[in-house]
Amino acid sequence: MMDFSLTKEELEEKLCALDATRDSFEPVGIFAMCYSPAPVQRIPDAVVVKTCEGCGKRFDVAVRSYGAQNVLSDYRQVAKGFRDLGYDARILYYCDECVNERSHPSLEGKSTNVFFGFRAKGKEEYRLTPLNQKHCDDAELRMVLEFLRGVRSYQELDKGYISHSLFDTADKIKECIERVLGLEPER
């Protein structure tokens, strides 16, 4: 396995090179779908027992399941893609008490116990990205993974979304990469 992991500074340089392509970015478009008001069959949640990364306590996490798999399987697969490139990436679990005490990021104002943890080479702490426990929402993580694999333009990052763009501007793509990798400018 090749080790492509980079320091925060090297990741910032890589992002600057990508940002040089901002003027040529044209989003594929925004996709809208209308749903009929047919009755929705609820998929039952699975309850899995996890160990809190903060305090070590065992606790239950309710996640959406489908057959033998659940959303955690999908998230772990994406984290494996980061590790295959030599990066330190994991799915981390925190109990409600540790989420509150440590002021972990929320998911659009809602609390979650599941996080994508990314650590650049030389960093002590994981950068935490909150993950949805009720449905797999890994598109942003997959886009950042493509960035790390060497995509050279914003347009190339957008091409994977056939019917719609994940973001409608290069600035929003850049902000997503900065947020997931912990590259935001220090204030």
C-alpha cells in the first residue's frame, strides 16, 4: 500500500492548486424530484452497541438498517478508502454526554453519536464530521476522497453526480473540503 498521507500544510497546497480551477467550474445542475404522497413504509432502526471514544462507556446507537447491513457499514467503507490512500480516517462514536461536554459538531442542528474522524499527518486530534445515523449521507466524504485521489479541478469533482451537482459553486466545494479535512483558516 502506498502512503499518500499529507500534512495539513501539504493538503492546503493541494487545495490551492485545485482552487486555481475555480473560474472554469460549471455545475452540472441541481436535480429536483417530486414524490407522490403514497404511504411510506418505515424501515426499522437497528440498535448497535458501541464504545464511546471519549469516556469508554458502552452505549446504544440507533441506525438505519437494510438487511444485514446498516449505514455504519457504508461509512466504514468510505473511511477505508481514505485509509487505502494512507490517511488516518475512522468512524468514531461518542455517547450523548461526551458529545455535549466536548461540544462536538452537530448535524444541521441535530445531535449525532456517529462521526467521521480524519487526522492529517502530524496532527494529534481527529477532525470530526458529524454523520447521519438515519440514512447514509456519504456524498461529501466521497467527494473529498476524490480530491485526495488527485482530482485536478472542481469540474472533475462534480462529474460524479450525473443528475445533479452536490454544490452549485466552487466556493462551496472548497468549504466542504476544508471542513472535512480541518483546513479552515485559523481565526
